[in-house]
Amino acid sequence: MGWQQIYDQFITGLQQTTWLEYVAVAFGIVSVLYSRKENTLVYPTGIINTVLYTWFCFSWWNLYAEGSLNFYYTIMSVYGWFVWTRKKDGKVMPITFNNKKDWLFSTGFFFLSWAILFVVLKNYTNSTVPWGDSFASAAAYTGMWQMARKKVENWIWWIITNLASIPLYFYKGAVFTSFQYIVFLVLAVMGLAEWKKKCKPVV
């Protein structure tokens, strides 16, 4: 696909974007901005985004892994909201780096999720992009779990997710959503830098 075709598809996609998708994208970007600032409003704004995208993925785009992912986001947002606001000894949970156990768990969780999602998509759905859909979703499953635990490395998983999601949604004709992931990618890089500054190393 040449640059002219990409540009034409981008313009056509913007023209076909519904107002509801614009709303979902706006709340998604606001949610990531709150996440960078370690603000609990990341969760209520994110829930609006994920509920809408659960519906979009299942009803519009046949992105089943991404649809299940957004449903998972919604559940984990409730959990993360609780964890972020809970106080222990008068203090909220601090930002920390992964230790070796965290790295082993998160990496294993990613590969297991990717394998299960791919098998399900390949054999039990009409997905045309089982590899891409399952990969992006598995990375995001991992990122959401790490974010709920306030791990710096959650941003690494979001960077991976965004890099995979940009071409995935563009291919499925969700051009404005694809553009959203470009914004998310920039914000994730900035978020990683900000959280590194705030964090205390763990062993």
C-alpha cells in the first residue's frame, strides 16, 4: 500500500467515523493523561472508553480478542480504582519497579494470553487477523495488570500494545481509533519517563 492509498484511506475513515467513536477516543486520551499523573480519575474516564470499545469491537469490527480485552479493562479498572485509593498505614500504594518475580509473572502471563487468544480466534471465530489481534490484546492484558499494581513497566507493555494496535485498527478500517493509538504511543513514552522519576527501586 502506497502513501497516497494510506492518506486516502485515512481521510475516508475520518469521514466515516461516528460521533460515538470520537467520544470514546476522547475519554481514552483523557484517561491516559490522568494515568501519567497518577490520578485516580484514570479509572472512571477509562471505564467510559472501555465500555464503548467493548461494544465497537464485537459489533462493528469483529475484533474479538480486543473486545474481550476492553471488557477485561472495565473489570480491571474497578479493581485498579480500589487499589489506587486504598491506604495502608495512611499512605496510598507507591509506584515501584518490577522485581524478578514480577518480570517472570508478567512475561509468562503475556505469552500464555497470546497463545490462548490466538487458538480461540483461529479456530472459533471469523477473525481475519488472529495473530495481530491476539498479540495486541495479550500485551494490553499484561499492561493493565501492571498498571493496577502501579508498576513502572506497565508503560513498556502499553508501548508494545500501541505499536501493534496502530496497523491493526487501520487495517480494519477504524482509522480514527488507529490515530488514537499513535497519541497513546507518545503518551506511553512520556508516562514511562515520568513514572521512572517518581519510582523507588525494589529488590
